[in-house]
Amino acid sequence: MRILLAHNRYQHRGGEDAVFENEVKLLTASGHEVNTLVVSNDAIVSFFDKALTALRTAKNPAGAAAMALAIDRFRPDIVHVHNFFPLLSPAIYQICRRAKIAVVQTLHNYRTICAAGHFLRNGHVCNLCLRGPAIWGVVHRCYRGSVIGSVGTMRMIALHRRLGTWRNDVDRFIVLSEFGRRIFIEAGFPDERIDVKPNFMEDPGEPLDIPRSGVLFVGRLSREKGVDALIEASLRFDFPLRIAGSGSELGLLRGQAGPNVTFLGELSHEAVLDEMQRAAAVAVPSLWYEGFPMVVLEAFACATPVIASRIGALADIIDHGKTGFLASAGHSTELGESAVTILKNPDMSRQLGRSARQTFLNRYTPKINLQMIEAIYRRAIVSAGLEPVI
């Protein structure tokens, strides 16, 4: 199969970038002919760049031209889009439709519904644009506090709702969890064309048989990640906490932390896995609707139980009492009680870890994911009314 994968990179590398790269490698290694169309938000520098980008977020002629050129040069059987925002824009779908090529869109976040992309406002879940007009995104300046950026994103959401882009111009959608599927169906996406396919990662191998201690957080240090509640839990319940990552909240979190909290800074993938194999638990105390955090897969692969917020997809991914524990989002007491339960019961920690590891092997390996994505591609080609490709 000839597959064109399209992706708009972020200025700060994130999980979506990693998933895109993983799928390129997976499909290439399996014998498919793979080409990529990649643009980067690093090109958005000046105020003029930002204003022009906001103006073109709904339909970017440069993104459409880039897609047309990529299709003309490669002649793919299928186009699989990861992130189109903001430089490619939804204008690329019409280009694919005119070329009579099937389109798959992975919905990593909620940008097609919510200007912020994560249904979080002032530290709390906000569903105004899910159940109402996108203008709320401008009223509350939901795109990074910017009026210009919020107007551009709102125009994109409203225009493509009105045009029926998601119903007419995309053949299959990939969501990362059942929770995500429910959200997009509620927003009016065609339920019969939404497939659930989680993220995946290479198996790092059997974990080290060594004593484990403390709780580990890995990720961006920003408000929606809920790290302040985790630090508060570590203070109240006096357990060791190691924090890997950086972000806008780093200074505030350092000021809040006690002597039992260690900030590790940015770590390589290998260093993260090493930390996970030495931790009794990994914490994911998010306040927002996570898509499918790679940190959960990494923890499961390392046989490390996960303590996570009972919110969004996390409540689907973590099996409470089997692969970890769920706590109310932002609730430091529940986070602390879960951590202490694991830390004081090494046998329980090992059993939870074994179950997490088995869950990874059963659901999240490259081999299993390849079978899922190939099946989705075949369904997309049928949905587009095109001849099946072997």
C-alpha cells in the first residue's frame, strides 16, 4: 500500500510528534511504501506570521498546495493525517477528495471542537463548545489567551461544522480511546466511521528485578497536568516524589515542593524508562481530557502501576485495582492515599505491575497496532468507494 502521512509539528515536541514518527517507522518496516508531508510551527515567528496564520487557520492555501504537490509526486493509495493545525489546515481534505484518494484522520486532541484543544478553562473542564457555538472560544480567549488566535481557531471550527467537512471529506477517523469516541460522536462526527486505535510503543524488554521506591511524574509542567496536587499529596503523606520534565509551571512547583521532591529536568527516553523501572508507581494527575498519554504505555511496559486522575480516557486505560489506581482529578488526598497504599505494600505493587505489563503485551505492541491500522486503511478505501488495495 502507498501511504502518505501528513503532520504539522509543534514548536515544542509532544506526544503527537512521537506517535507520528512511530507510525512512519512501523508502516515502513512492514513493507508499505511510505512518504511524509511535514510542516513545522517553527515557521511561525513574528507577529505578522501569527496574524497570517490565524487568518488562514480555516483554509490555508499554502497547506493545500503542499498536499496537492505531495499527492502529485507520490500518488498514494491513502492519506493519513495526524495534525493539520494550523499550517496544513482542513483545506487539505478537499485536495484529497478531488484526487480521489481515501483519507484517514487521527484525532489526537479536541481542536476540531474546542479552541483550546483540551476542554480545560481556568483549571476546570469546560464543555461549552461541545454543546454550543464555537464563539465561546473567543469570549474566553481559549487559544493561549490570544484574541487573534482564538478568532482564527473559532473560524476554523465553525466553518467546517457548517461545510460538513468531517462528515463529507474524511473516510475514517482514528480516536485513541472509547472516551474520545463518545466525545466526537456527541460533537456530531459520524459514529459509523470512527475507529478506536490506541497508541503503541516498542517493548523495552523484561523489567529489571530490583527494589522499587517512590512515585514518579513524567511530562510537561503546565497547569493542566495537575502536578501541584501531586506535590501537595507528597507533602501531606510524606512520600518521595521524582519529577521529570519542564514547562511554564516549573518555578511555581519548585516553590511549593518539600525536601522529598526531586526535580530531574528533561530526560531522554532511555533515562525515563530507567526511572520508571525503579519507581513503585507513576503518577498521571491530569486535570484535562488526555488523549492517550505515552507515559502510561511506558509505565505499563516497565511493569509499573499508574496512579491517574479519574477523568477522560485515563479512566478507560487504567483498570482500578488491577493496573493501578484512579483518583478524583485535582484531589491531593486521594492521590496521596493511592500512593501510600502502593508504597506500603510491595507485593501489591509487584502484582499491579505484572498486570500492567501483561496489559501492554496484550494491547499496545507494534504488531497488534499494525493489524489495527491496516484494517482501518482498508475500511477507509471502501468508505471512499475506491478499489481495494492488497
